[in-house]
Amino acid sequence: MKKRRKGCILNVASTAAYQPTPFTAVYGATKSYVLSFSEALAQEMKDYGVSVTCLSPGPTDTNFFAGVGVEGLAEKARGIWAKSRRMPSCKVAEIGLDALFAGKLSVIAGGLNALVAFANRLAPRKTSARLSGKVMKQASTRGSV
Ligand SMILES: NC(=O)c1ccc[n+]([C@@H]2O[C@H](COP(=O)([O-])OP(=O)(O)OC[C@H]3O[C@@H](n4cnc5c(N)ncnc54)[C@H](OP(=O)(O)O)[C@@H]3O)[C@@H](O)[C@H]2O)c1
């Protein structure tokens, strides 16, 4: 892409990238990496006609919940992971592609998800980690993981 001076990259992070995520600590840290890496790479590539966009979905209805090795999680998950609170995957994909074609640096899928991520940026890191821990614990102890 750099050689031909043309291209666009869409990386997928998560709303988990925007604060520490106790009880899914490694997952959240890898998503912070994807966000930071994408934002840095976008700067490195901007003079070469290559755009980098980072899509951060919140809970989305995919095979993700079936794929974590816990039987029934896809249907039984509660709290922020409840099936009723997940965005349809086609909507999230559309948001990502719209951002990619608009050359945006990053996009968070869903207004409420964006608001929470913004609030997390303003809050002290410790407060943000504590609140996130409560939410993740609730999701992971009510019959999910
Ligand atoms: N679902 C959510 O709530 C949610 C929220 C935030 C972020 N995300 C992120 O969205 C991304 C996609 O997840 P998803 O929700 O669409 O989950 P998914 O339905 O489980 O899809 C995961 C995809 O990754 C592929 N994959 C897994 N391991 C791979 C490997 N080693 N090499 C190449 N491909 C591999 C799988 O391919 P096969 O089918 O061939 O195995 C599958 O197509 C992930 O980065 C996830 O962290 C998901």
C-alpha cells in the first residue's frame, strides 16, 4: 500500500479499548493496543495515501459469545453482554465501512457506547477501572462466565 501510495485499513478494536477492563483484563489490554497502534499507524501513513481506521464495537450479536468456550453463553449472558443489548453485526459493519470510506481515524459503534467511552476519557483512570470492574463482574457472574 505504501509503495503504490493507495489503500485503506480497517482495524477492529472494541469499546474495551477505552478503559481498563477487570475480569477481561488481557482482552481489554489487547484492544487498547489495537486502538493505539491504529492511531499511530494512521499518522505514519498519512503522507502515503494510506488511511487507517479503527472501529470499536460495543457488544455485538456475532459468534463471539459462542466462541469463548462456555456452553450457552451466547443465549444466557446478562448485563452488558445480554443478547437484547447487542447491536446487530450488519449495523456495526456498516458503521465501520462508512468511517473507512470517509477516511475517519476511529469510530465507536452506537451513540451510548461513544458516550461511555468519552466519559471514561474524562474520568480518573482508577475510577474508570473500578466502574468498569463492576460492570464486567456483573456480566460475568450472572450465569455467563
Ligand atoms: N462481538 C462483540 O461483542 C465484539 C465487541 C467488540 C469487539 N469485537 C471484536 O470484533 C472482532 C470480530 O469478532 P466477532 O464478534 O465477529 O467474533 P466471531 O463471530 O467469533 O468472529 C471471529 C472471526 O475471527 C476469525 N478468526 C479467529 N481466529 C483467527 C485466526 N487465528 N486467524 C484468522 N482468523 C481468525 C474467525 O474465523 P473462523 O470463523 O474461520 O474461525 C471469525 O471469522 C474481534 O476482534 C472482536 O474482539 C467483538
